[in-house]
Amino acid sequence: MSPTSIDDARDRLHRLRADCSRCAGLCCVALPFSASAGFPTDKDAGTPCHNLDSSFRCRVHTDLRRRGFVGCAVFDCFGAGQRVTQEVFDSRTWRDDPETARRVFAAFDVARHLHEILWYLAEALDLRAAAELHTELKREFERVDALVDGGPDALADTNVAAVRQNVGTLLSRVSELVRARVCGRRSDRRGADLAGARLRKASLRGTTFRGAVLIAADLRGANLRTVDFLGADLRDTDLRGADLTGGFFLTQAQVNAARGNAGTRLPAHLARPPHW
């Protein structure tokens, strides 16, 4: 994925969408499962899920939630799976030999975090209110993208926490610029514990929920326009009838983990989950 070949921010977002048809089932093998984290059983990292078939496809993909694989239904690799499979390892897979498997899994573990960071940077580049930071954002996108292009050894040497911290500072500036355009009081609920909070029909426009815990919170009919959702825990958050128009740093995985309905308004680049 050469950054110089990407013409605009929306094309970047498109390229960061998972395409399981081009992946070797990495999330089904490389990552661990835990019965306490949305899976019916535990599974060790590096062990193939028993639902993975010989062509790297999930046998129960259309029935994951009913079978208890909520964690799978929520997960998003941001396109790291196909990139590691097709580009980093040139279509070699973890089934080729144990050493290749070890390197593939290690590369995927880092690349999926870097691709999430790239998603936020790409989304920020699509925000007109942050235009004054677009040069910095593009430069940072290219720097992080180059880490993946560097191959398995470069990925192994990458300090993901340091990358997140560096990019996080820039994204905080983006958030301030975007939310500053919202008239009136803008709440700062960064890191707040709002699990089970009753916020039905609340006017929260321009709020930052960065890193907040909103597990099972009631946000039915809430005004969540132009809200910063970076890192917010939205598991079982009730978003039925809520308006998230213009919400940013919101990922498909967060939306998949929440509850919604036909009346929930989402940002244009996110899909309405089938279970809503």
C-alpha cells in the first residue's frame, strides 16, 4: 500500500477495510479467544479455531452471534490481515511451516494495531475542520504506513505504544479543532466510567468520550453529533434512535459491539451492523 498512490483520505479509508477473501484467516489463528471476552470457549494464540476450513474461511461466519462468537462478529483488523498475507509475506501462509507461522503471527499482531492508527489518521484527513493539520497528518500517515511496508523485521522492532502516543497527541489537536466548531458547551468525558449510565435523549454534541467506558449505557435518542469516540468502549451501548452524524474516530468494531436500530444515524463511512 504505497501512500503516494492514494489520492485522497476516503481512498485511504477504503484500503483499510478488511477483506477476508484475501487473508489466510489470521484473526482465527493468531489471536487468542477467551470465554470472558465474547467467545464460547478459550483458545490459545497460534491455535486455529475449529471453525476455520481448509480454504481459510469460517464455517459459521453467518451465524457467529447465535453460536456465541460475539468477539468474532465485532473484530476488525482494519485490513491488516490481507496486507500481511498478500504483501508482507507475498501469499506465504502460516500453514507453510512453523517458522513462517511464527513470523506471520508476530507481524499481524503489530500490523493490526498500526492499521487501526492509520484508520484514525485517514479519517482525520477527511475532516475539513482539521485542514490546518492535514500536512502533518499526511506525513504521519506515510511514516506509520512505511513501518508495515518495512516487512516482518521492521514490524518486530516497532514500539506500538510509542507510535500510539505520538499519533494520539496529533489526534487530540484534531479533536479540539473539530469540536470547537460546535456552539455551546462541549463536555470533556475522557476516560469517564459511564457503564450503565442513563443518558437517554441527552444532548452531547461536541463531547469527547475518548477512552470512556460506556458499556451498557443508555444513549437512546441521544444527540451524539460531532462526538470524539476514540477508544471508547461501546459494548452493549444502547444507540437506538441516536444521532451520531459527524461522529469521528468511531470504528466499525465499536459500532458492531453496540446496540442500534433503523433509527440510529451513523457516519457515512460506517456500515449498519446486520444484527441491528
